[in-house]
Amino acid sequence: MPQNPAPHPIPRPHHGDAARSPRPASPADLLSPRRVRLLPAILALALGSFAIGTTEFTMMGLLPEAVTDLGVGLETGGVLISMYALGVVVGAPVLAAALARMDRKLSSILLMGLFVVGHLASLLAPSLGALMGARFVSGVPHGAFFSAAALAAADLAGPARRGQAIGWVMAGLSVANVVGVPAATALGQAAGWRWMFVVVAACALGCIAATALLVPRVPAPAGASVAAEIRGLASGRLWATVAIGVVGFAGMFCLYTYIAPLLTEVSGLHPRWVPAVLALYGVGMVIGTLVSGALTDRDPIRTLRWSFGVSALGLLAVSLTAPWWPALLVSLLVVALSGSGIAPALQVLLVDAAPTAPQLSGSLNHSALNMANALGAWVGAAAVGAGAPLRMPSLIGAGIALVGLLMSVALLRRPAWVPPGA
């Protein structure tokens, strides 16, 4: 791989930048003399990831109310979650490639507009079939938005702060688990489950307005085209990185799928404490995402490997400490911190793996994470369905995260990424 590929929309850090960036990330780090309004711009984009995180996870909590209203069984209603995930997997590469030549600000606005349309359709859907279609449409812009927003944030932040900028955009997804999901779930339970779509659409419209006002234009790099994006798919390193992300992240979802029964049936916590534990988990995700963003600026490969390794240890600890809830809370926090740290590093590595296809390669991050979600849930369900105790999914997840670590060691060769000082 050339030392200085062109075009490259997310500049790589230089030795001088790395030497001047030894301190931890903070909001002030995202302010620079070149762009004093950088932080408001990044927070505007993060509002979109907050809306996406809220809709993705709230549907799980409101599923009992939804299936009762629609007159279908719980197992049938689960397809509403699957259809959103399918929309993410399909829409991410298609829309990302189609918007390759478009200004990143404009593409972010258009994608969030499609997200609003999907939620208004969900609000008005008269049947399960119509709601399935609307949920699919809602998921279609998910990955492409994150790609466009991450590219915009990284370009605005400059080479020395791209990981931090991406981390702050993605932190909206984690903040949603702390604030958006509990609030939307409570509202949906009290006033009707479809109110969740109103809340999410309002957040998305706020993102559109804030992006239009606060985010400067971020033109696509010279030479960007649909053909160039598609040619980027020939990168073996790109697909190796996707595979690493799918496997490594799946370990956390083995646990997360069964976290509620683990807390109540194994640890003995009263069900009323489950939302509080999930909120604590969300706080850990926010911190982990921001810390990983700062560490990614120094070395994305090492950050990814550390995330996998610590995640494997945390998942093992969850299995061992499950009967004692105080110790279990510490173990869960470790998993939240490390597991959420995968996303910023993976985003940077995917774009670096196919520098001529930044929009498309960046969008594959969320395709990989949604495939990991499906894989982890399937493996955990298979174990529990076979009669394994509820502590087993986290133990299996530890093994999967370890496999992700070994894959990253075997497949991510450092010479293919130009580190600080190269």
C-alpha cells in the first residue's frame, strides 16, 4: 500500500501531531484555531446517532406492547427488530456508494431525512406487514449516515483528532442507552408504544436543523465516484477487517441478549433494578467510546486489540461473578467500557483499508456490528435453548471475543497502516 494514497479523505496522523497529543480526550481537544465551532458541529451530528440508538434499542423494550396492539405473537413480533437490522445491512453499502460524490453535510441531512420518513411511516402503519416495511426503511440510512457523519467529523477535526471526533459522533449511540432508550420506553409504556416513533423523529429533525446550521460544507474528495467506491471492495484487508469486527463484537451480544434474565434469575436482583443496571451499562459505553476515540488517534490496531482482549476478560468475569450482583456490576462495566471501544477503531481501520472508497468502507462498520448482533444473539439463544445455564452465553462470548483478538493479530498487519512517525 502506498505511503500516501490519494485521494484520502481522513488524513492520517503525523509524528508531530502524535507527539503533541499525549493527554486524554476532552471537549476542548476538539476545538482548534482553524475551526472554533468544531464541537457544536460534531454534537449536531451526534444527535443523529442518538436518534438511531434510541430507535434501535427501544423497540426491544416495547415489543410486548407492540405485539399486543398488533394482535400477533411475541415470536412473530420479533421480526420488527430483524427488519430494521436487515435494512442496516442492505442500506449501508448501497446508499454509501450512491452518495460517494455528495458533500458529507448534505448527505448526512438527506439520510436523516429518509430516517424521519421511515419513522413517520412506522407511526402510521396499520398492520404488521406495513410496519415491517417501515422498519426496514428506517434501518436503510443507519450505516450510511454514520459513515457520512464520521467522515465529516474526521475531516473537520483534522488528522491528529480524527479518532476523537469519530468517537464523539458515535457516543450519541451510547448516550441513547442512558437517556433516550429509558425515556422513550417509559413514554411508550405510559402513552402508547407508537409514541416512540414520534420521539425519535423529533430527535432526527433536530439533527437535520442543527446540521444545517452548525456543520460547514465537507466536499467529497477529488476523484470520488460510485465506480471508485465499488472498486474499493476489492481490498482484501477491508473484508478481513469486517470479519474481525463481526466476530469480535459478537461476544458482547452473546451476553447482552440475556442480560435481564441473568440479573434477575442468577444474581437475584429485583426486576425493578434492571433499568438502572442497563443505564450503568450505557454510561460505561459512553466512556468507552470516547476513550477509544482518543486512543485510536495514537494507534487504531492496538486499540482494537486491547478492546477485544479486555472484553474477553470482562465476559469471563461476568460468567464467574454472576451469582454475586455487586461483583457482577463491576464485570458488566468492564464489558461495556471495552466492547464499545471497538467501534471507533474499527471505523478508522475500515476507511484506511480502502482509502479510495471512504464512504462505502466506513458504512460497513455498522453492517458488521449488526451482523455481530445477529450472530451473538443466535449463538446465545442456541446455548440457552440447548439447556445451558444463563451464565453460559457470557462464557461463550468471552471465547468469541478472544477469537476476534487472534484474528486481529493474524490479519491486521501493521505495515499496511501508516502509524505516527512513519
